[in-house]
Amino acid sequence: MPGLEDLLGQMTLQEKVALLAGTNMWYTVPVERLGIPSLKTSDGPNGARGAGGFTGGVKSACFPAGISLASTWDTDLIERVGQALARETTLKGAQVLLGPTVNIQRSPLGGRNFECFSEDPYLSARLAVAYIKGLQGEGVGASIKHYVCNDEEFERFTLSSEVRERALREIYLQPFQTAVREVKPWTIMAAYNLVNGIPASENSYLLTEILRNEWGYDGVVVSDWFMSVKSTAASVNAGLDLEMPSPKWRGEKLLAAVQRGEVEETTIDTSVRRLLHLLVKAGLYRDRLQSLLDMSQLLAGEQGSEHGLAIEYFNSSDLSGTPIFKETKTTSEFMWFGEMPEGVDLQQFSLRATGRFTPLETGDYTFGLVSAGRGRFSIDGRVVIDNWSQPTTGGDFLGTPEVQETITLQAGREYLLMLEYAKSEESMLATVRLGYLPPLPADAIERASALAAASDVAIVCVGFGGEWQSEGFDREALAMPGKQDALIEQVAAANPRTIVVLNTGSPITMPWLDKVAAVVQAWYPGQECGNAIADVLFGDTTPSGKLPQTFPVRLEDNPAYLNFPGENGKVYYGEGLFVGYRYYDKKHIAPLFPFGFGLSYTTFSYSSLSLSAQEIGRDDMLQVSVDVTNTGERAGKEIVQLYIRDVVASLQRPEKELKAFAKVHLEPGERQTVTLNVARDALAYYDDLAHAWVAEAGEFEVLVGASSQDIRAIAPFVLTDSSSWL
């Protein structure tokens, strides 16, 4: 191949501009004339989605969600996960995986908390480094996301995160900064939201001054899909290299901006150069809703024996004319982004889906409809849900809020279901979803209670599904939905040997906690969920995780309570630095479970804390050693956590902050010495007046323990001289 500069010199302006936006959902644009290939990305981060849309795509291995991985506190394991994800991505024919997610779990209600690692920037950073190291070590690029302060789903395309400089630097930027400086992710994904009034995708302070100039990042900045880019010239000039998945703001608009002098061609060249380098790295030049309908109870169309829904497509907005295309689908959730059935116009189409539904039991069935555009659902010709004549507004990127209606159906009787949908001309997305909730026995909880009373042990599995926790919306409350708390209460009343297994992705309230024998926090552990939980319940595996997020007693206790989700287009990060355990420490509020907490089938003691020096200079490394002993009868792993306290500081600081940790395996009775290092960076704060990081001379304390509130040993030391840097 020719040198990159030679290649760049041979490209026309039109070809350069074409490279700066995607095509076909997951791909970059090729330039066949010059042999420039297309790069393929794959959605992540807990698997490799591959090609296709968000539903009905190819099958993929499902890895544990981010918060589940984070609860291991095991960087070696996370690196191996990254390696496995690289192999999965390669099998899908992709070169870049869109992950990891390192946004901060600012509120327990954040809709994507489960996808993120932690409330703590240091823990998030160390896990991100391991994830990216594993991924990129196998020749697959990472896209660390979402840069930055994309910490909730409420109005996420337009909401401005109003955050002060110290919190921005010390909390929200820290995982990105560490990853850039240590493992150089191939790409960084710009967020949907605004930061202090400026879209993240055109924020020159974030994209150029900090990311490029201060951190020295030379990789590609890519937009989040569809709604991240909000301008043409401003985004290019600020340093956003690639708009995905298609040129809404680029293409002809960018050509015109160059011709008007709003964007210099040298600026275009800079972004193209980064993209060409990415192609080289990738090796391309080598030679909350109701469950979906149960298809086993549904026959397609008005006759026949094929399961599913019979679909008819029309190239009109009102189902008029002759159907352009017909097919049968075995799902009641549809999304269209680029690839359409033959002859169907993505910009203007409607569809009719029909099927015969035979209930297995008599009772009240709740149907729910979500549609980005007009939608209507009928049973036997009677309209049950009408989102057609007066469409409901609001909702998330998947469409409107779910509209639900309940209707009584008879077991064994065949009902003709009809779903009608028309794409909105204003929306980039086309999606419609029909779900249902079958009748629940009136005595379901009582039956569970009776079964528990007759059993030696009761195991109650509760939590969330994608209908209650997902991208696109935040949780509405800290409590679990439905009657799950009541179920646990009654089962526990019938059998005190009740174990609760939580399949959740963020904190919940536990009003029944003192009535049950044990709680297993399973998180979302991926496709091996059942085996993993069984191994822990039966004692084949000793649990050794620790919480990466604080569980408050009640929603009102959490630091973001007064400033979530926001109003009038803004959300104020009023808690500042005091996110998660930093807030609970400062306010002396007892959580339900503290950050870093986790029980095991064995116990551990700490002793003999020692420091390599009582005084250190600006360039010295402090070594902290502590003996950890397994005092129980089973082998197990302990996570040793090291926090730093700045005893007297010129600026306000948290009571303590996590700055090191290690996971150690110990046989019964075994003792090991764990050594952790503390460098100057671990002592510093960001001075927003001086615009610099400052490690201020004075007295500090090392706090070592089993959680943020289970400190086993403390030792003082002194930093002898101050220093500052960027």
C-alpha cells in the first residue's frame, strides 16, 4: 500500500468528506478507487452484537454486564474477558468493539448503571485499562464511552450536564484520562448530552484542549449513534472525526461548509489521517416494557399453521395501496435503521401485522404498544390501543412511552390480533413493539408461601428485566417493580431459611432484609447466569465479590437526590466531588451496604500494616504492606482496599478516596503479605483556580480495609514538598 500521506494526497475533497461519516449502520465508507477499505464496528460492551439492527440480529455470546464485572475487582479476569470479547468481535467480522462504558453511577436510578463499572473513578479506570488491554492486545480496537457526563437517560439527547471543573476532572474524566495515557484506546465515543451547555460532540474544550492537547490522544473520536452530532462545522472543528451511523450533518453539508470557509480542508485532512491510521491498526491493509408476544401461542395471518406474525409493507403513510413486500416474523418487536425489505421505502412506509392468538388460560391480559410514529393495535377488529389518531408524545429513543390496555380473554378461543404502524417523517428511527402480560393467579404469592413452608430452604429469584432497566430510560424508584417485595415478605414469613437472589443492575431497597437468611447479589451475569448462581448456592464456589456501588437505605439518602433527573434542559451535578461513598462519608449517613462490601463463606483478618517510609518526596513511591489471613474453614479470595485521606488540605476534599486494591486467594489458615503502591497522583486534587493538579505537602493517612466502612488499619505519612502539573 502507499504511505498514508501519499494516500491522503491522492484523495479528492469529496472522498475525504465521505470518510468522516458512516454507512450501513456499523461501517465506515470505503474508497474503492484508492483501495481504502471499510471498517466495521460492533455494538458492545458485554458481547459483540455483530451486524444487523438492535433486534433479530445474529446470536452472540452474552458476557456479564459492566457492574457484574466490576464487582469482581479482578483486573486479571477483566483482561481475559477483553481477550474473549476480541475473539467474539473478530468472529463477527468487526474490528472495533463499542466499549467499555466508564460513565459514573451518579444516581442509583440511572438507566444504564448496569452497563457502567462503578461510582468510583479509580475502580472504573483500573477495570477499563484491563478491559482495553485485553481487547486491543488481540488486535481489536476499543471505543471507550460515553465522553463525558452521560450519566442518565432522561432527555439524554438534549440534556446539559452542568458540572463544576473539579468534579469534572476528579470524577467524570478520570477513567478516560487513565485509559488514554496507559492503554491508548483506538477510539473514544462522544456522548449524546451537552456538557455545561455545549454538545459533547462539538465541545472543543473537551475534545481538543483536554483530550488532544493535555492528554496527547491521537486516536479517532466517533459520535454515539444517530443523535450525538448536532452540527456540521462546529463538530468537525472541535475534533469529532467520525459521525455514525450515517451523514446526517456531514456529507453534502460538510462539503458546503468547506466551500464557505467554515471548515478548513487541513482540518478535514487531520480527521482523515486519524481514520487511515485506525484502518492500519485494525489490520485492514494486510494482504421497561411488557414482555414480547409468545410466538408459540400465535399463528401468522388469518389462516395457516406457521407461527409468528404475517407482515405486509406499504410505501405509504396510511396503509393504502398494494403491499410492496410480505414476510412472516417470529417477534413482535421491529426496528429498521437502514436495511429494508426489498422495495420498501425507509423514509415513508407503513405495515400491517396479523396473527391468531390462542390464550392458554382465561383472565386479564395486558397489552402494551410502543411506536416511533403512529401505531394501532386491534383484537377481532376492535381497536384496543390507539396511538394513531392522537399519538402519545415523549418517551425514549425507542419511541413513545408504552401505552397499555387490559382486556379479558377466554382460554382456547382464537383471537385475531392486528398491529398497524406508520413511520414518522420527522424521526430518523422506525420502530414498533407489541408486548403483553398474561394473567397472574390471584393467589400466586400465597401459593409460593405455602410451598416455602413445606420446604427445607426457599430460594426467591427477583429483580429486573429489560422492561424495567435498560438504555433509553431511567428507573422511577429504588424499589423493585410489582409485588416482588411482598412475595419475599410472605415467603420469608413461611420459611425463615429464605435466600433472595437479586438479578438487578443497580441498588434497590430491601424492606425484608432482616427477615431473610441470605441475599445473593447476582447482578446480570450473562449467559452462564444459572450455573454461576447454582455454584454459589451449593457452595461449589466461594463468593468473593465486593460492591462497586453504594446501596442507600432509601432513595432520599443518595447524593444526587435533589439534582436528578433535571429540569428545563439541565441537570446540576450539585453534589460536586461527593459522589457515592464520598457523600455518605462526608454526611455521616449510614448506607444499607457500603461501597466495597461483600460477604464470603470464609473470613479474613488484617495485621501488620507497614509503610516503606514515613516521609516521601514528590517523585517517591510509597509501598504499603499488610498481612491478610484466611481465618475461616474454606478457601476464598479477599479484596484488600486502600484509601487515602488528606488530613489538612487547602481545598475541600472527601474523607477518603480509593487509590489501590488487590485481590488475593488464601487457603484456610494461610497468610499472605499484600503490597500496594501509592504515587504522587494518588495524593492530588485538581485546583480549578490554578488549572492544575496539585499534590500538596502535608500529612496523609493510609486506610486499609475490607470495604469503605470496614477499615482494619490506619497509618500516617508525610508528603514533604508540593508539586503541580497538568
